[in-house]
Amino acid sequence: GESVGLHLPTLSVQEGDNSIINCAYSNSASDYFIWYKQESGKGPQFIIDIRSNMDKRQGQRVTVLLNKTVKHLSLQIAATQPGDSAVYFCAETGGGGADGLTFGKGTHLIIQP
Amino acid sequence: NAGVMQNPRHLVRRRGQEARLRCSPMKGHSHVYWYRQLPEEGLKFMVYLQKENIIDESGMPKERFSAEFPKEGPSILRIQQVVRGDSAAYFCASSSSGTENTEAFFGQGTRLTVV
């Protein structure tokens, strides 16, 4: 399954399938990007990050892709599990604005059994 | 090593009262960030503090809101004369340096309800 994080708030995938969550950012000067997972009633949990001098980074079952040309970030989750159900946010910083992170609106990932 | 601790987890205030939200960063972290999250939305940056200093408060409303991070004790986000629109989840994050260089860890948040 695939979604544009800022325009399709919910993504539903079958357990075991791969999922792709997309995010568009606006500040071309941003140089540090992070994906967070937020479960209901909890704080954001760091998943993976990437700096602007890279275009791909892999973690355990997750891969982040960065396309600076079109200011696009994606999170790929392989072999989704029920515990992956959550809202996923992309965040950026380093663009010379506020010192904090700028978050996208989030995509709600639902894993169907 | 305990994570970022926020308390209370839930806070109910009547309009016009004051709300005090506390955040104890992870051990060894001297950078604290406060964010606000409205339902179904992403987190919005409010303020960035280091010990005894406000570094960036560009995201914080000019009136009624204040933040501090004293030399000893937790960081405090204070909202005076609360209004219904202040109802939100307030999250604190801490890092060992600025977020451009290191991962920021979030607390579980304080859910403020103004009645």
C-alpha cells in the first residue's frame, strides 16, 4: 500500500505486506529528517532519521528515502505486523527556522489481519 | 535510565485557571522542547530551552504562555487563564544537544482539558 502522508490520512494494508508512507516537505533548506511513530495515547517514538547528504537509509524492517529534488520523504515498512498500527509523522529541521522539529500531519497506518 | 517524564498525564482545568505542566528530561539531557498537538494533527513546536535559558520561543503564544527550565528541577510549561482552545496534548522532548545533531526523545505527554 502507498499513501501521500499529507493528503491521505489513513493507509490500510494486509498483515505481512509492505507499506509505503509518503511525506512532502516545504523547506528546501531542511537538512535533517525523522520519522516518528505515535500510538494512541502515547508520545512520538523515533523510528529512523536521515540527513540531507543521504538519499536512503535502512533500519530493521524500515527504510527511509529522501528525494531533495522534489522535497519528498518516504518510509517503507517491510512485512507489516499488527504492532505497526499507529500514526506516522515525518518531521524536519535545520532549515534556519525555529529550532524545533516541524511535523507533518501524519498518516494513520492500519494493519488488517 | 528513565525516559522523558511528564506529569501530570491528564489535567483538567476550568476556564480562567492556571495549568502547570512539568517535564523531566532524560538523564544527561540539557535541551528541552515543548510541542502542542491538537486532535488528528501533527505536533507544533512551541519553545526550546536549555538550562536556565530560553533559546527559541517562536512557536509559543505571546500571551498567557510561559516556559522555564531552572538549574534544578523539571522544565515547566505554564498556561495562565486557560481557555477552551488550550485543550490539547502537550509533549516534551529532550536531547543531549540540538535536534539537528541528535535524536530527541519524547515523553508521554500531558493531556489538558479545559472545561
